[in-house]
Amino acid sequence: MIQADLWLLLPEGKVDSRAVVALLCGSAAAVLALRWVGQRGIQEKMEQARRTRDLSLEQMEKVAQRFKQQNPRIQAGHILSLPLVELAEKLKEGSLSPESVLYTYIDQALEVTREVNCVTDFMQGCEEQLREVQRQKEKGLLYGVPVSIKDHIGCKGHVSTGGLVQFLGRVEEEDSVIVQVLKRQGAIPFVKTNVPQSMINYDCSNLIFGQTVNPLNHKKSPGGSSGGEGALIAGGGSILGFGTDVAGSIRLPSSFCGLCGLKPTGFRLSIHGLASPIAGMKSVTGAVGPMARDVDSLALCMRALLCDDMFRLDPTVPPLPFDEEVYSSSAPLRIGYYDGDGYFQPSPSMRRAVQETRKLLQEAGHTLIPFTPPRIDYMVDELFTRGLFSDGAANLLDKFKGDIVDPNLKSQINCYRLPTLVKRILALILKPVAYRTEFIAKWRELELNVMLCPALGPAFNKGYPGKLFAATSYTNLYNVLNFPAGVLPVTVVTEADEEELKNYRGHYSDPWDKRLREAVEGATGLPVAVQCVALPWQEELCLRFMKEVETLARKRKRNVGPTDDDDDDDDDADDLHL
């Protein structure tokens, strides 16, 4: 169009330079004006979403205050201190009422989100769900248990934003299958929690709802993409939450926040009804799974979910009920282990956590066998990264149309915006099945039952997860392999770890290695986790292994007590369930 206008300005082959300049300036001004109008529209949508969130928090406060005024003798501290298994027992036997538990957690969730900004929506229908639970003839395994839900897990009448403007206004018409089953087991979903923009990041920041911070240290990230869940549970505002995991999005916030989290085998639990910015992934398998304060909570949750309702509502889920015999077994295990994957050098506390846990397991009578993950560079670069974005990130980038990129995500998005031709030249034929066969063959050769390895941590300083996506090699390996994997805290960062960190150079001494050192520094007293892994469809064995590690770590903490390296922060170690 501009060319046609220029042609009109060429009488007798002469150019009127002033007219050309005026036209170009006018065109530039028009483009800027359109961009301003577009951005203003985006801002208005985000402001409306924030107003809706604020109104929902006001409603939370009203219902919590009303209940406290009507029930002044409720012992909130006692309710909040109970582990999930004990809480569920008291609810079922009637010594605690579902009302007292729900409204206590609503009040506490409000306090936590005021501190760390983790709740994005209050599910006002939870009060109706409370009444529905009390009308049920049979009490489910999660009768009366308040549950928090990650933003993009579908809940009827609520928006699954994924931290993206494009998804605002899309109200879910029905519950996701996971939420339907939770309700049938007596659980009461009551809040939705924050995520990073597009969820392809393990920080927890978006331009709609802002930055969520770690309740254990506000200078730190809670991890992501299930970061709102991690922050809320670690802050005491939820006793059981649900996240999703494509590269570590359950395990990373669990590691950063001192929680237990389980990524099941893909499709062991239904993912029907989850919003996603990435479609058509084949070589990287995502999963939905639980996050809680201890391993028994995860086991109770899986017991409840692996039921006929799950298998009937989503026939693609294999009908495999929870195997109680495997979880309760005490037979010695053959455990493979590694304290570094050869791709990203672990932080000193990561390595120490694995080695101390290895020693505890050996002393308890288990057999520990060194293991080296095969071809880890190939797995990260070819199978994970290119598998995740096998369409050249086109589907993901499409979700950013009509949006503003969060500063914490810009470095990643800039990489994804490489010219299509460049990405096609880089793309190679993916062979995830062959790699999985190779990995399992090595596992079988060593006759392993399970694997012990590092979980990325301790908690990163804010802003660093977006600059260190490749550091997820410790977790994304098990998405490529589609193995069940869980994390749990076993120790805390010591001053000696911080001193050793000063000499950290990484495997390549490149900018990424330098960033990892900067990301984890200043973490004395924060939790450090390990990762426990089993073969596909063996969630019960994975949990049984996690339980063994948890028991040994807690026993060691009781026997050893505070060390010379510990400071006052370690008085909170019991709160981290070590």
C-alpha cells in the first residue's frame, strides 16, 4: 500500500522528497499508534483479570472471617499442624468437621498469598462442594480435604490462564477429569495457584498476576511451573496440591520449597481437561501429579485417584489400581545412583545430598550401584529440547500473539524466535524410543530396582530460572524416558556448601556454569532434595523408595541434631520435614 502511495507522488518521474518523508513518518506513526492501541487492550485485559482476582481474595476473607466469628473456639493451629493422613482420618471418624478444616485453610491460604502472591483464584463453589461432600453416603479417601489446583488444570466456572492473555476470558465449562475424581473422593478444591507465563519456565512470574516468591526466602524463586502450588503448600496454606510436569514442573518447585512431589508415568493419571500452550508433543511426556509435605500424603493421594472413576471417566488411563503390597514392602533394594549427569555440574549441596543419602541407604542394608546416564548431551539437546519444540516452537509462539512477554521469559522466547529455516537446519530425526530402550537395557544389566540422583537446587535466586533452562537436565531426562520420578528434601544448605560454591566452575566454565553459581548462592538453611526414580508404571515402587529415604533422613536428623555449620535457620528443619 505504501508503494502505491509513493507511485502517486512521482509526477513526471520526479520525487517530492517532502511528501515521501511525510508519508513515511505518517506510516510509522500509524504503526506505533496501532501497537499502542494493541498494548493498551492487552493491559486492560490484564487489569480486569487482576480485579477479578482481587475480588476473589476479598471473598476468601469474608467467608473466613464469618466462620471465625461464628466459631471462635476453632483451634486453627492444631488443624494446620496435622499431616494429611492423620487429618483425613480425623475427618472420616468425625473428630474434625470438614467446615473447620476448609475455612481454616482458606484463612491460611489468604495469609500466605498476601506474603508471597501465590493464589490467583478462589473457588467460591468450594462451599457448595463442602455441602455435597457431607451429603455423600460413602466417605471417599480424601473426605473433607481442601485441595489447591495449578492454574491450568480445568475447573468448571474458572479460567485456566497459563499466565497468557490469550487464555483470559475462556471460562471452563466442566471440571478436568482429575478434579472430577478428586471431588468424588471427597476432596474440596478451593483455590487455583500461579504459574509462569506459558508455563515453559521454572520461575513463577507472569504479567497478569505478577511474581510469586519462595516463602522460605523471598529473594528466591519457588520454582515452576507449579510454583504457586509449591509456595502455597510450603507456606502452610494448603495440605495437598496438584501440579503438572513436562521438564520438572512438579519436582523443581518441590525441591526449591522443601516439599515432596511425584511425577507419575505419563497417562497413569488423566490429563484430560488441562490447558496447554504446546500441542502435539510426542518425544516429551507430561504428567499431572501431587505435591505435599510428606511421602505418605502422596501415597494416599495416588490410592484415591487410581480408582474406577478415573478409569471410567478417561478410558485412555490404564486400569491399574494402587498396589499396596509394593508400597508397604520392606525388601532390600538394588539402587542405582549418580551425583552428577555430566551435562550440568551439580551444586555442592546437590552432590552432598545424594552422597549422604547413598550412605544412609547402604547402612540400612540396601545395595548401591554406580550408574552413568548414557549420552546425556544427546538426550537434552536432541530428544528433550527439539522434541519439546519439534514444530519450531510455532504453537508456543502463537500463544504470545496479542501478549507482552514477561521479562523473566524473554531470553527463552528470543531463542524460540530464530528464523524457521535455521530451526529446520538444526532439527534432527528424533529417536526417543531407541534412547529409552538403551537406558532400560543398562538398568536391566545392573539389575536395578530404582535410581537415586540429584534434584536441581537449592532454590534459585529470582530471575535465574529463565536464563538456565538447560539446567533442568536432572529432571527432564525422566520426561523423555517417561519414568515415574519423585523428589523429597533430605538436608539443608550449610555454610560449608556456600564456601565450596565459590570454587564452582562447572563442566565447561561457560556463561551457563557461571549463572548456576549465581543462581544458587545465598541459600544457607534452605532445603536440598534428592530425586527417586523407578521404571514406567511403577509409581508404588517409586513412592516406597521415597518413603525409605524420608524415614532414614528424618532418623539421621533426630540422631545427629544441629551441626556446627547450621545456623538459626536450621531450627526450622522440622518444618521442612527432614
